[in-house]
Amino acid sequence: MPDGESRPLDWLISSPDYSPQILGTLVDASGVNIQLWQVADGQNTPVSVASSGCYQIGDTNRWGWSTENLSNDSLSQQQYFYLMTSSNNSENFSGQFFFALSEDSKWMHPNDRGTYLL
């Protein structure tokens, strides 16, 4: 990352039908992986994910990763740092985000009670 360039601090909210995506730009990458660190009590702890592979968005230089790859242990309101790295290690893209579950994701029921009351 060039000196003086800052990355945004994102606030990501997950709902029962939506897992937020993390996006990064890597110009010459043919494959990209992500690493995450959880910030708790002033410590940066590596986070284990189901899949670290990122997907390319069309034929652009943009790459994405879904937070659905976070384990259930990590799905509480927390701060994370991430690093996307190209497969040849020539480029990286870093950032940070807060992740939260929306309150109604714990208590929401479909409007049509017939879909859950049988």
C-alpha cells in the first residue's frame, strides 16, 4: 500500500438472507486469498475460515470474499483486519471492518406464519 493511503473502515451487517462481501482491488492477480485477524483485548488473533479463496468480479481487477466463510464462533460483533494477497505474492490489499448481526436476525419470523407453523 502506498504511503499515506488509507483503507476504509467498513461496518458490515449480516442478516438471515445476506452475508456481506469484502472487496479489494488487485491489478495483476490471477488468484487471490484472504487472511483475517480478529481484534480482541488489544490482540490480533488469526481467524480460521471455511474458505480463503477470493472470487474475481467479472473481468475486472476487483476481487471479493464472502463473510459466510466465517465460522459461527466469529459471528458476533467484532473488529477484523484483513489482507488479500495475489497467488504470486506480488500484490496485496488490506482493510478492516466491524461485523455485526442485526438484532432482528435472532428473532425474525416470516410474515406468512404458515411457512413455520404446521
